[in-house]
Amino acid sequence: MITIGRKEKIDLPNLGILGLTAKIDTGAYTSALHCHHIVEEEMPDGTTRLRLELLDPYHPNYNNKLLIIKNFKKKKVRSSNGKTQTRYVVNLLVKFGDSNFKTHFTLTNRSKMKYPILLGRKFLRNKFIVDVSKIFLLNS
């Protein structure tokens, strides 16, 4: 397994987001990604899609792109404050260190949080060990 710090840089190459600081959170089961203006739309053919923007205009990695996601699910998630929310879940490609991974992210408003992306233990399990006294070990 690879040792990582409590914060690491990641890329979301398919979304054009590079060098995003992620909080490594072994207390969270799923990973979460900050989005806003999330709208579920029904299409004329009966399928649904999500329209959303990643991050927000105040974030340095914000690229003002409207994203359309066709493959998604909904899931009930208990947040850190103990409240249950229904969130959209998408599967995204993540470049983490020298490796690429496909993983699930819940989409949520993290504008009040310090980091726009959180990597939870479902992603970390059996691949990484977290040294909480260090940061950015994959970028050294």
C-alpha cells in the first residue's frame, strides 16, 4: 500500500480539473465533490441527466463549464452533522499520484468547507495508508 498525507493533490482529467487539493477523510465512507446548480432534467426520450457546475467562481480551479452527466444514481448519505441527505452519485476518473482510478463521488455543496473534494475510505481501502502528520506525499 502507498502512504499518503492528510491532504493530497488530485486531477479529474475528464472534467478538465487539475491540481485540486483533496482532504483525505478516513471517517467518511464515500468521497464527495463540491458542485453547485445541480439540476436533474428529464429528456424527451424519458431518460434523465444532471446539469451542474463543479466548484464555484471563488475557487482558483473553477472553469465555468456546465457539465452534463447521464450516468448517475441517488443515495442517502449521513453527513458529518448527523443529518441524512439524498445526494447524486457519479463515477469519475481520478488521477491520484501516478495512477488513475475510477471511483464514486457524491455531489454536494461544500462551499462552507475548506476543501472542495473529500476522499473517503471506500476509495482509500486496500490501496493507501494515511499518515495524518504529513501532507502532499504523492507530489514529493
